[in-house]
Amino acid sequence: MKNEQKKPATTRNQSKNWQNRFFDNFLFEMKKAGMKPDEICNFVWKPFTNNELKITGSERDLDFSKVQLSPGEIKSRLEGLVSSDFNSEEFFKNQKLVIVILPGFTHHTLKYPAFIAQKELLKGPLDVVELSLSKDGNSTVEKFRHKGGGVKLVYAAYPRSNASAGIILEPLFNILEQSKSLKHWVLEEGYKIIFLGYSYGAPLGLELLAAMN
């Protein structure tokens, strides 16, 4: 008999709470962009916890019907949203944060790298900068794509993106350690660093932090 460990109820509740908050904010942004409920249905699932879906065994769910939404459900959810006076522009203008984005496995092979090519980032309060190694590997090249004066969005374009973590970690560390802007923001202006890993970038971030420690 398997000794299965279940997550505490408080952990499951916290997870569901965060999902609902993200879900509601996502709906709000899509509505603000002019999308109708039937269009929104193509982009969202119902918030759910892992134990609400069966993904293994003979009784597993073979489709996503349990988490699909109807236009009526979307409409009802939108009507129940409480309006907020939260100003995201002011928030990102005043927070002393550096968000280091570690992209995924194919970021050098795609025509448009994730995040950094989005036109929405090139307006508003963010400073958007791409960091990469120089050809000789002895310095970091900093390419500012936008200067909004607020939160710093740093895209770490590490080399050999389709290699193993062991090959990537040292040049990735060098990119960050040799960045003059990064040192200035953190050491002189008191900014805090947040690592945001996308896809393969998530385990890379964990490996990098573990190696640094």
C-alpha cells in the first residue's frame, strides 16, 4: 500500500486563493482589452487544485472538460469582480526591484525571444535591458530597449541555451556578475533582485542560486 503524503489543507487553500486572484486579474485585463466572454473562453481554464483532476491510472481524465469554462460563466465572473483603483503604472514606477528573466530552452533559436520582444514592454514605467556575454566572454553587453525609470526588467540572454545546466551556469553567472547596471542598482541604489525563470529557465535559476550558495 502506497504511503501517499497529501498537502496540508492550508497549503491547498493558499494555492487556490492565488489561482483565483490571478484568474480574476487575467479576466479583468482581457475585458479591458475589449475581449468578449466567448473569446476569453479560448484562453482560460477554471482555477483548480491538483486533486481535482486525475492524471494517472485507468480512471484518469482524458480531456479538460472539468476545467473548461462557458461564456456564461465568464460573464458571471466578470460581473462579480470588484473594481479596483490599483494603479499598476505607479506601482512599477516606485518599486525598487530588479526582475531577472531567465528564458527557456530555445530562446536563441526562436526568431523573437520570449518577453523581450513584446511591444507592450517598450512603453510605460519599466527599464528593459538585455544582458549577454561579449564575444570574448570577458564582459557583459548591456542593450537597453526601453528606459521607463521604474522596475528593472533584465533579460539574461545566456549562451548555448540548448545545453545542459553545467555548461550554462558559469557564463550565466558571469553575465550577471559583470553587469555594471546590475551592480549599480543593487549596491548603490538598494534594489532587490527577483529571479523569474521561464520553462528551462526555472530549473536554471534554482541551479544558479544553489551553486552561488
